[in-house]
Amino acid sequence: MSDHPIQGLMQTAMENIKAMVDVNTIVGDAVETPDGSVILPISKVGFGFAAGGSDFNVDEEALHTSSASSNHSGKEGHPFGGGSGGGVSIHPIAFLVVGKQGAQIVPLDNQTHLIEKLIDSTPYLIDKVQSIFQNAGGNLQTPPPQVPVDVATDHSHSGPAYL
């Protein structure tokens, strides 16, 4: 018995998706600056894929005339109709800058920057919550030290901000 036509559709689509998936799709080509820094673009990549098909029944008269047809699923007289489709979405999200001072991620989305701030301030928040539970509403001991927060979006402030 020969392969079903849907297998051919799936195989072709998957081979094309495999050809598109490459590390350079997510981490772009490096760009070297005159000062020796290297800039790598970082992207968010999404792939989607769908395939489907159906065998069709035909009447007896058409069965005898279509037996020489090559567009069937292996069953005599049951032609196949199908299709597949796919899509790709690429969104740049950050730049990785590697220089003499070290590596730094420069996000392109303000929400990413906010999440990064939350992650950086988590140890401070945990210390604060622990001190509240230890004191159980009584007199507070010395408060935990203030943690400076980089306020890159607020240019009206000249020094570091504190939580």
C-alpha cells in the first residue's frame, strides 16, 4: 500500500520549517563596533503549522472513469483533497552588547525592563517580608538597607532611586 497523500504534505511542510529554524533566526549576526564591542540582536520567534485533508466518495460511474487517475489515496475511487499552511513571526526584543566592561542586555520593550527590575528587587522584598513576619507587628528592628534601582526611563532624576 502506498503512502497517504497527507504524509507528503506533512513531510514537505516540516522540511521547510526545519530549513527556517536556525540559531541565527533567534540570535542574529554579530556586529562589531569600532571600539571593539560586539552587538548581537536577540529576537522572539514563533512558528505555526497546520495540515489537513479528506478522502471523497464518488459514485459507481465515476469510479470506473477515474481508476486511471493518479490523485487518490490508495483506495480505488477515493480521491484526496488536502492542504497545509504555516507562518512565522519574528520580533526583535533586545540587543546583547559584549564589550570591555562586560556583557549587557539592552531590552527594546519597556515591559521587559520592568520585569528585569522586579527580578533584581526580589531579594530586597524577601528580606522585607521576613523582617515583618519576625517582628509580627511589634516594634521594628533596623530596616533592611535600601537597594538602589536604576531608573533608566526617568531622566528627571539625577541620582539613583531607592525602593
